[in-house]
Amino acid sequence: MKQLLFACLLLPALFGMIPIARAQESSKPKDPKEKIKSLEILFIAKQLDLSQAEAKNFWPVYDQYTKEVDNLIAENKLAQEEAAKSNDNSDPMQNQRLEKQFEFERRMVEIKVKYKNEFMKVLPARKVNTFYKAERDFKDLIYRQLRQRREQRAMQMLRQSPPPGPGGNRR
């Protein structure tokens, strides 16, 4: 009887926790890009050390900024993929590709300047400068970690490869 009473009390409690667990599960980034984006936001937040009022005004502008930057990057990536499919390596085509790359870089600078002005409306200049520095520092950190992982994988593959057999390159 005690076991039945225990089960009757425990089961509803457990089933009540399922939506909570699912909510926590769904809030976790699944895509590696989402995970990196979440880490970037945490990194920037730590570097900026925003007050509540600053955060309330900064993050909506930041969201608009990242949306524009991400859209431009996606557009550039698509153009590069299309160019890679083309077998045309003539000088005029190479010149056109260079022009497109310079156009991408020019538009990126325009976005950064536009949002520098927007960020200056909600943060002091010191924090705007810290934001752009934190953004660069985070990218550098990610690139270094990726390079280290690549090097570690290469070293593991070298260690796992069998030694040369008879007649190999032994001296």
C-alpha cells in the first residue's frame, strides 16, 4: 500500500518535470554555429560588463547588427560557392571575383560604421571600442582553437598510421 501511494505521488511529480527538461533541452544550441554564437554573446557580455540599463539598450542594437553582418556573410558565401562551380579562370573572371570581394569588404565596413554610430547612442565610446575589440578577440580565439584541434587531429593520425614496411623509407 505504501508503494502504491509512493508511486501515485512520484509519477505526477516526474511527469511534471518533463516539460521543464524539454524546455532546458530546447534552449541548448544544437547547431555548432548557434553554440559559437552563444559563446560569443557570453564573451562580449563579460568584456563589456554592461549595467542593466546599458544591456537593455545594447542587445537589441547588437541583434540588428549581427543580423545584417550574418546576411552579408551568407550572401558572400553563396557568391563564392557559385564562383567555385565555374570553370572560367580567365583574367576578366578573376578580376570580377576580386571586385566582388572588395565590394563585400566595403559593405562590411559600411555596416560596422553604421552600427558604431548606433552603439554610440546607447553606450559610451569606451564600451563601443571594447565591443569591437571583444568581437575581434573572440574570432581570434575561435581561429586559434580550431587550428589547435586541426593540428592535434593531424598528430593523432600520424601516431596511428602504421610504420613503413620492409623496403620503406627507413635509414
